[in-house]
Amino acid sequence: MSAFHDILFGSLAGIVGKFIEYPFDTVKVRLQSSSAPSPSVLHSAPSSITPSQPHFTGPLSVLVHAHRTSGLLSLYRGISAPLFGAAIETSSLFFSYRIAKNVLVSAVPSLSHHRKQAGEDEPDLPFRFLLICGAASGAFTSLLLTPIELVKCKMQVPAPAHNHEILQHSKQPGPLRLIAQIFREQGFFGFWHGQLGTLIRETGGSAAWFGGYEGVKAFFLSLDRRKTADGELPIRRTDEEQNKDKKNQKGELKFYQQLLAGATAGVMYNFTFYPADTIKSRMQTEELSPFARQLSPTSATVGENSSNTKAARQAFLATGKELWRRDGLKGFYRGCGITCLRSAPSSAFIFAVYEGLKSRFG
């Protein structure tokens, strides 16, 4: 039943959070996919400049471009796949986080002994173990998330300039058409193009996400207990009453405290491994060059798993080197500000909704 609750409550929380953050996420992806023109392009004749993507200088330029070309509602374009992805991602994170904690408790004798003594299903774990569980949760979730984000990124990014006239008279491809196109051009494993970037981001980011929430949560609980202890008279209480008080206090945050803890988690998740997300978005939204196509893991035959892994790593590094050459350090953090801005309220409500449903129905 706990697994069912994790999946159900996590799915609902993820959907709420996605509605809040999606327009900001669209702006972030368009910024990440935009590059400053190279010096050779800047000195070329205007007629020879045919950028594949418009160049954005910041979030405001993305909003102005969207308003002038297709309207601000276009920032919600492609939300169907992300809503499905948010439900999968958030439920997977909470579900695998709990599983990782249970496995860790069973594997470490001291933690297993503490659980038996306390008689609790989920005993308090040291902070370093919570980080490990968060990282494991993110690694598992990345496998489910990469195909969804691949479709999402391709839908969020504006069409190339040379296709502008064609797309004015036809609808841009929807998620089903993109899925068919990816499968036709890159095969089944093409859906995991950019997996290395997602793995790095989700593993480190989820450790920061759960670690940020658990850290702020522990701070607020410690603060509340200290205030309670300072304001109460030393009344002798039975062991049963003390255990009951301990269980009532454990994990119970006020609503505003849940929001602050969730907001902190969201900012830490996105800022910590943002460069990996930038490389992943660039790989998923740009057409592969001949060099990158040779490095694509989808070009390998079945059974060449080691070659696939090496090729994916080379493509990831090659994209990072090219991004550094063109834009420098700022290119890796393009759109980071608006990402942290949208992640704070989104993550705050994700944790608030999940904890609220768990407290009410769990």
C-alpha cells in the first residue's frame, strides 16, 4: 500500500508542480538551445547568415519573441508529454527514494537494529545516507525521464529559420509524430539520446533535492522542539507518552515550513548540476552533425554495449567542448536564473501536496 501511495501522491504532486513551472521551463530550454553567433558568422554578409535557431540574450528576449511570433500561450506548447513525464518522474523519485532507504536500512546492521528498537517503518537516517538514497532515486528515474524529455525539448524549441515559411502553412509536429520520427531515424535506443546528461543531472540533482528538503526539514523540527522545550515545565511523563509525542512530532512540518523546505530543494536541484542539463538539452534539440552522428550510440549494432557507452560519453563531451568554445562558462548557465526561479514554487508545492496527501490518506 505504501508503494501505491508513493505512486499516486507523487503523480498528483508532479502534475501540480508541472503546471506551475512549464512556461519557465520552455524559456529555459530555448535559452539553452540558443548560442551566440560565432565570430565568422558575425563578420559574414547578412544574406549568408541563416541561423538554425534564433539567438536569445535572456529570458525577456524569449518572451518578446514568443509574443511576436506565436503568442505567450505557445510557452505551454508540448505540455501533454511533460505532464505525463512529471507524474512518472515525481512518483518514481518518491517511490525509489523510499525503496532505497529500506534497502539501506536492511543492509546496514546498526540502522536495522535501530528500526527494530524504535518499532518504526521509516527510522531517521543520518544525512549522508539520505544523500545516497536521493542519488540512487535519481539514477533510477533518469532511465524513465530521458525519452520524455527528448520529446519535450524538441517540441519546446522554435523551428529552424529555413523551415519558417513551411511551418507557417502547416502544424508543427505533435508528440506522437515526433515519437515516430525519432524511432524511424534513430531506432529504439534513440529515445535515450542525452541519457548521460540526464543521469548526471538526476543523480546529483536528486541527492541535492532530497538533501535540501531533509536538511531544511531537520532544521525546522529542531527549532520547533527547542521552542517547545524552552516553553514547557519539566513534567514527568511515562515512556509511552514520550514515544507518542516523538512519533507525533517526527516529520510534521507547518505548511509554510514545507513550502520553504521544498523551495530550497528545488533551487539546489537545478543549480547544482545545471551544466549537465544544458549539454543534455543541446544534444536533444540540435540536429546531429556528421561528426556527432558517428558518435551517436544509435549508430552501433546490437550487442555493442561497451561501444555504445563510449560513444554516448564522447558525444556528451564533444557537445560540452563545442559549447565552451562558442559561449564559454556563461553558455553552461544560460537560463539558470529563470530555472531556479520557477523551480522554487514548483518544488515547494510538490512537497506540500505530497506530504499533505500522505498525512491525510497515507
